[in-house]
Amino acid sequence: MLVPESHGSIQTEIFEGNCLTILKGIQDESIDLIMTSPPYADKRAKTYGGIKPENYVDWFIPIANELKRVLCPSGTFI
């Protein structure tokens, strides 16, 4: 889902979906703010399906690489 909103020269878009899929379609260094709440390993398995702690780093690295790629050099990651 994309929700564009304009505030003068500032444009806000909210993306919802599989982040790895969405990130691959975003231009390099084009995002000023990334706010995320990734699953907490298997602590929230009922809500998110869970990622086993021993698999978490391998699962998150491809996502982290894409987040870094799309984030502007002066951008913020929360």
C-alpha cells in the first residue's frame, strides 16, 4: 500500500508489505527516514510467525543491506 501525501516540497509515502520485495523496487539513496519494528525472533511467534534466534541474523542481513542501500546519506533509521 502506498499513501502519498504532500507538504510543500516534502512528500510522504508509507509502504506496507514484504519489506524485502518492496525495497528492491526503491531507488538507491532515495529515502530520508526508515522506521521499522522487525519481528523479535520467536518471542512473537503467534503474531509474526517468528524467526528462530539462531536464524535471525541470516534472515535480517539481506533486509539490512537493502535498508542501507535506499537510505540517503543524511537519512535516519529508527
